[in-house]
Amino acid sequence: MKSLALLRLVAVLHAVAICVQPIAIGIYLNGSTTGLQIHEPMGLALTSLGLTQLVVAVIYWRCGGRGVAPVVALLILTAEVVQAAMGYSKQLAIHIPLGVALIGSTIGFAVWACRRAVSA
């Protein structure tokens, strides 16, 4: 099933990319503006990856895959949009815990997508 392989690829890429975010902001908090110059565009790129993940998850589902994939992908994308809005508005009381939840859920989705049982 080619759509599953593509979903796995996008999910793993998304999970790896989201793990760069806390590293980048840590560099910024350590006193280097380079961290923020990485954090902001990476956040926008993550939203694009989230949209790509949703599209691939819908294709996977329409090709006979599990229906939970597009639901979870939509939830992740929605949270990423809220995350970007909270970051730009400097609502750190929401931005930071939501970021932690996004990292966990994105990694969890990638692990789920890579499990052998998903293709069954």
C-alpha cells in the first residue's frame, strides 16, 4: 500500500521536524537570536507539514486504511494552527504546554503509523 508508505514518511518527517522547535527556542533563550530565526519559520513549516500529513492521511483512509489517521492528523493540524497563533500573540501560558502536547502527539502518530499492525 503506497499511501501507507507515504503516510509513514510524512509522519516521521513531521515528528523529527517538530523536535527541532524546543532546541531552537532553547538556543534563543540562551541568548542567541539565531534560535528565534529558526523557531518562527520552522513553526510555519510545521503547519505546512501538518496539512500535508492530513492530505496523505485522507488518501490513506480512502485507499482502505484506518479512519483514525485523518482524524488524528486533523487534530494535530488544528493544534499547530492554534500553536502558531499563540506564539505570535505571545500567549506563552498556552504556547508552551500546547507545544509539549504537540511534540508528544506528533511522535505518537508517527510511531502508530510505523507499526506493522496499521497495515493489517
